[in-house]
Amino acid sequence: MDNSGENSLARRAGAALVAAARAKSEAERLTAMARRVEAECFLRADGSVEQRKATARTHARYVAAEDEALTASSEANVKRAKADAFQLLFEEWRSNTALRRAEMTLL
């Protein structure tokens, strides 16, 4: 029996899962950095608490950090979707292979 489909799909699914996990970790890291920038901007701002929050959330450094975190989160979501697709392909291959084996035993 040819296992090349299994090996190829399994490797691709595994690689996609690792890439998705790394992308998620990077998105989480960037989100934490954005929160730190927001806190720093809040502490440096003047005015009431609400004014300081607004100043921090509109500060160029925070906006840039948040945009970077959102982009990374989006990339992580896409990589997870690709990993899920590879897993589905692998499961389909396994199911079809099992079906063929079962059909052979019926003959």
C-alpha cells in the first residue's frame, strides 16, 4: 500500500499546526506589548481618568502597536484555518483509505 499520501499530508498538517501555534504566540506577544504601551501612555497623560484613557488609546505609539497586534492576530487566524484544512484533508485521506481496505476485504 502507498503511504506517500499519508506522509505528505501528515507532514503538511504538522507543519501548518506548528506555524499556526507560532503565529498565535507572536500575536499574543504583540497584544501584550500593545497593552504595555497603552499603560505607559496612560500614565504619562494628564487630566481625568477618562481623558487619560482617551489620550492613551489615541497615542500614535499605541495605535501602531495595536495595529501590529491586530495584523498578527489576523495572520494567526489564517494560519490556523490552513492547519485545520490540512487536518481535514488528512482525515479524508484516512477515511478513504479505510474504506478501500474494507471494500477489498468484501471482495
